[in-house]
Amino acid sequence: MLDLKKPFRLIRWTIFPNRLVIEDNSGEKHLEPKAMEMLVYLAEHTGETVSRETLIKEIWPGTYGSDEALSRIISILRTQLGDDTKRPSFIETVPKVGYRLISAPLPVSAESEVDSSFSIRTFALIMAVPAVFLLLAFYTFHSSPSEPGVEKQYTVAVLPFLDISAIQEQAFFGIGLTNEIIAGLNDSPLLRIVARRSLENMQAEKTGPEIDFYIEGTVGVVEDRVQVYAELVSGSEGMVIWSDTYQNPESNYLEIQQKLSSAIVMAMNSELGIDIETPVEPDVALSAYTLYLNGIFLSKLRGEEPLRASIEAFSNALAIEPTFDNARVGLAHA
């Protein structure tokens, strides 16, 4: 039996599971952990049609995987492998059933693995040496020792979390969640958060500053549970850096929002190698927070009636939690 924890081949690609890397003559490509896990699992069942339900259960064990997450991982694998959905060489879609890995994995000898790794790393080292000297020379002539260091700022756009429920019953949570993530991240001096109105103009006119990261996702109800899918996307590469799904059986919007904000910040810290502080979440009653989210949603609608309803929602939230500052600010805006 082929040990798929060790490097193996798929046609022109050499797969390195432990390094989360695939490699061909053009160089290396990095896969996110779930994508590599999916590729290895399909390789373990080469030639078999694996159902979507089985893949969700196996790749997201003990959590709440989703069809969206599965489709995204399959899409990533096809893109990275250079596969054609119409004439696949690697992953075949079996309609209404699941997926099948067409290419059988082949072993990679230890010698070829060492040679390949050595040749690539040696070449990279040889090319890197003159580049380092050039960078040192540039820094020496163009930097001032007395100039204080300035930490880089990153531009982040938070897109509205879309409600995918059949009757749009979680629209208020999607708008409120977007607003809370913006407010939480805006406290960091390392981040520049694009205003929602500016973002809409930028998307319409295709102009504006370069976006380093996008945060986006969906909200909905699955089997009477509120579910949120979120992802952090690189603005320059368009690749998903991090994603996850959250569910709460009691519709505890505050708990979901707190977990999601913390996870996004941790993902950005890991990607950037910096230390963005986790947003401080309000310690309020769930009923007050739910009213607050409804107030935000209603305040975004046009017309006098929804605006008066938002004022009532914020006022009711403050009646429950008089020190709830976010609700007080929402009321002032309304």
C-alpha cells in the first residue's frame, strides 16, 4: 500500500502532504490544510466516487462543514492542479453524487525527493544571495538611521454578510455582523478599514486604493441552527487565506460574533506575522444585543417607518442594558 503521508506523484505533480506543497517543473504551489487533506483523502480512494456527504464528514469531522466549503476546496484544488472541469485529468465531478480522483497516485523514491528538494532550494539560494546584497546596498544608501520606524498598515474591506436563508430571516444578523466586525477591527492602528459607502463607489467605478484583504461570508439557518460561513481573502492574489463555519443551536448571535471576530484577527495575525489585538466585545444580555442588531439592520433601510423602528429597537436595547454604548451610538445615528 502507498503511504500517502509521504510524498507521492499525480501525473506531473509531486505532492508533499506534510509541507502542504505541490510541485512540478514550474515550481512549488502551497495548499491550505483542508485542500491538502481533501487531495490525500481522494488519493486514498482513487477510482472510487466519494459522495459529498462523506467528504464533508471526513474532512470536517466533529464540526459543521457545508456544501459551500466543500465546493470551494474542490475549486481550489482544480485551480492549483491546472485541471479542466470539462476534460478533467485529476478530479472528476460525478453529477448528483460526488467526486472521483482519476489519476492513480505513484510513489516517490527517497532519492528523487532529496534531489528535487536539493535542486530547488540550491537554485533559490544561489539566486537569493545577489538579491540580498542589492537590498542591503539600497537600504544603506536610501535609509536614514535617525528615521523612526513606521509599522505598515493594511487596507481591509468588509463585505456585507449575505443572508442565504429561504425567507431571508437572518438579514438583520448579516448586516449587524458586518457592522460589528468593521467597528472591532477599526480600533487597530495597523488596519485601515474601507468605509462601506466608499467600497460601493470603488466597486462601481473600479477605482480606489489597493485592498490587502477582503472579509466576506454568508448567514443562514440550517436545521433550526444559525450558521455563519466566513472567509478572509487576499486582495492581491484573490486566494482564500482562511475560512470557517460557525453554528449555534440557540441563535446566540453575540457568541457567534465574538468567536468570528477573534478567529478573523487570529488568521490575520498568522498571515501577516503581526499582533492585532482581538476586538473587545460588549458584555451584554443576548436580548439587548439581538435588538441592537435589528436596530442596525432597520437603520440601513430607506424610509421613515424602518428608521422609527430602528430607534425603537435601540431604545429597547438600552432599556435592558443602559451602559450598552454601541446601542447608544446607533440610537444617536438613527
